[in-house]
Amino acid sequence: MSTGTRTPAAASASDSPRAPGGGKPPSRVGGSVATRAAWTWVLLSSLAIAVYAVVPYLTASLSALSDDGAGLAPNYDRQPGFVQLAFYAHIVAGGVALIVGPLQFWRGLRVRHPRVHRWTGRGYLVAVLIAGVAGLVMAPFNSAGLVGFFGFGALAVLWIVTGWRAYRSIRAGDVASHRAWMMRNFALTYAAVTLRLWIGVLLGVQALPGDFEFEAAFENAYAAVPFLCWIPNLIVAEWLIRRRGLPSYELPAAARQPATTV
């Protein structure tokens, strides 16, 4: 990762690039519209999944939901009490992170209400920590076997680590690195959304031949999403980080140069 540190003033200035010669900023109407559309999609999809994934477990018991075959209830209804506690902590804290996370990228909130931005950011990172630790507890008991253990377990670890790095960066006054780490962190939070999207896509692909059995197709799809739900998200986040000129990961110089033979 690059080691350059930018001050808060420099980071704020970078949000409004100026034309050569110190004139007015260049027109970015198209980019602004696309950015707002993308942010609106992320906000609405995050809210939708937060409601869809959390509310049912708060309105009925795991045993009742298990009898109906709803969601993950049949798997976690059979687990020990501490796993069920971790499950509830994960879905509630994860839902909070999904709702609050998009607001952290709302420039109007950062500029006009910095105190609100700071406090919601703290709440977001606390929610990520709780949901990430709970995810680590749940990983050995997931319904996707070893693929789920490694995929969801790695997601939980990276979720916690990126949140910690975002916190440490802002405490050190490195706004640019803070923004980069928050983008990576929310890309992992957004895995709750992309997991459902990927399942829908994979079910649709399996339905194309015509011979379709839902339960078998769902198991096949769910076996792929423990990694698929978050790795592409991180790739997109890193692309956005580089595009915005924020500190990004780079291969060491020795790794980029071809080895010489003697």
C-alpha cells in the first residue's frame, strides 16, 4: 500500500478538482449523475436486504421459522445456544451496518454535519465489530460446509481488520487512507446484498436447461457464494480507490520486475 499521507485539508481539496490555471472546476455533470445513481442503488438495496434479512428473525422464533423452512433458521435452530446468540448478534449488527454504511459516503453529511458523520461512523464500526466477531463464531456451523467455513470466515476476518484500519487511519488524521479503508470495509458489508443477487443469478443459470429442482439448485448456488459474495466487491472497491487517487495496494517493485537469470 502506498505510504503517502494526506491532511484533512488536502483530502477536502481533492473532492473539488480545479481546472488548469486555478479556474473553476471542470464540468462533471455526467459523473455526478452516475455517482448519485450508484449511491442511491446501494442505499436502497442495503435497506431492502436489511429489512428482508433481519425482520423475520425478530418477529418469530428460530423453531417456528425452522418449521416453515425459512431462510437459515433450519440450520441454526439445531445449534448450541451460544451459536444462536451469535446468529442474532450477527444479523442485528449486520443490519445496522447495512443501514448506516451508505450514509458514511454521503458527501453532504460529511461536509454539512461532520459531527453526525463521526458519530454514525463510530456506530457503524461498532456494528461491524460485533457482526464480524459473531460471524467468526458462526463460521464452523454454517450450512455450506468447508467452503462456507473458509469463505465466510475469511469475510469476517477481513471485515474486522478493514474496520480497524479505517479507525486507526482517522485517529492518525490520515483522511485519504480512512476513506480507502472504509470503501473496502463497506464492500465487505455489502456482501449481504451481493450474496442474494448471486444466488438469484446462479439459480437462473441452472434453470435455463429446463430440468430444474429448486432445492438441489439452491444448494449448488449456496456452495459458490461464500467467496463469490465478497471477492468481486473488493475488486470493484480497489478499482474505485485507484480511480479517486486514494492510497491503494500495489505489488512490491521486486514482484513487478521479471526475475533475471544468471
